[in-house]
Amino acid sequence: MADFTFIILTFNEAQNLPRLLQSIAGLDAKTYVMDSGSTDHTLEICREYGVITAYQPFENHPKQWDAALNHFDIGTPWVIGLDADQIVTPELYQLLADFRDENYRSINGIYFNRKYYFKGKWIKHGGYSPIYLLKMFRYGKGYSDLNENMDHRFIIEGDSTIWKKGYILEENIKENDIGFWIAKHNRYSDLLAEEEVERIQLLRTQTLKPAFFGSPDQRKAWLKRMWWRLPRYLRPFLYFGYRMTFKLGFLDGRIGILFHFLQGFWFRMIVDVKIEEKLAILKTNSRQN
């Protein structure tokens, strides 16, 4: 039996989930799925692969991960949290097959290297590669960061390491339909706008200490803090320009440029519009009271 357990979040992932489960088959690791009400064949696929499932209504990703970590009976020293649209590559599979807890006694977290695909295209530039995600951590030493509303991340106590060799591939087949992508990110923009308004109100703080030269997540916390200080409506232009030029996003070709525009500009601009709307409502309510 492996020294780690897989946990996966799902909602209508019949198109994506078989690829992930096939990529980890043979590792002799117990696998759990926390589902939020799938109406397709997701749960049937889980039964076919012998995956144990549970149900939790979805509010946001950080709370969903928190519920999963607290619900399932984890009997291994390590946990790996994966999204249903991710795939373990053969190189990463081998690292996991060779993994032994006794070789990582001083480590509580492991970052995986991610390759992100959009409409079949690897997004290699624009700041999207390499991206290191904390996906594996010692059970009881890691938890979901509930100070985030949309971006989910795991927080660990103690030291971590990065596996630069081997990848998780992330490609949501459902997003080949641009209408699905837009609707999904419209929902995400609500969560992100709500989060930033709460940060303006000092109702949310960053769990991690921002540090440019710290861990990958500490660096991201530093960059997010800088983002919050930039003028709304201007920052999407700055970010898109940065991705296109300094991070060479234009080298990703037509599909890549479309992705950088949608994710780096359109999505960020929608968030800023919604922040202004929410702040205006708060201001009006304050005057009425």
C-alpha cells in the first residue's frame, strides 16, 4: 500500500475523470472523491474504479477541500489533492511509485510542476510555465487556506520541497466550449470580487507571509498583495501587457494569445467592474443607515 492517499473534487467530470484515474491506476493508493452533486456519469465512473465518494454542497474550492480533508478517514502519512481535470504524467507516476515516507521525514509538503493546456494547446509562456503547486502534504500538517475565496491552496507547517521533474497536466476538456469557459469564469469573478471587497474592508487577511524569494505560494502571496495595490481598471491592461511582452505570451500562438487575453485581461476586468458595483452598493447602504 502506498504511503499516500488521493483526494479529488468533482462536479460533472465524466469527460475528465477517467483520464486522471487511469493515470494513477497501479499506484496502490486509496482514492477518495468529494462530489458536489454531479448529474452526469461521474459517480458511475468512481464505482468502476473502486473510488470511495462523499457529497458536499459546493460553496467555493477552499471550503470544499476543507470539507474533504475533514470528512475522509485518511490512514496514510501523506495526502495528494488533485483536480479532476489533471493527469499524472509517467515521470511523476514513477516519482510517486518510488516515494517512501522515511525518505521525507523532515519534509511536510511537495510541490508538483504543472503544465496547463487550453483548447489542446500547452500554454508555455505568459508566466504559465513553470507553475509549482503544493499538491502533496503530510496529513495533519497541511490544510486548506480558508482566507481565499476563489484560488484554493494548501498551507503546511514546516518545510517543503519541489519536484521539478515529472508533471501534472491540467486540461479541462469541457473548456473547449468557450461558452462553458466564460460562464465558469463569470462565476469565479463573483467570488474574486467578493473576496477583494472583504479585503478592502479588512475582513480577510493573507494566511501566508508574502515573500518574493520564499516558497512558490509565498511568492504568489507577494504578487497578489502588489496586485491589490494597483489601480482598478488599469491593472488588467498592465497584467495583459506584462504577460504578452515580458513573459513572451505572444509565442504561444493564436490559441495561447486568446487564453492570455481571456484569463489575463477579460476576466480581471470583469472582476474590477464587479468590485466597483459591490463597493457602490455598500456605500449606498451605508448612507441609508
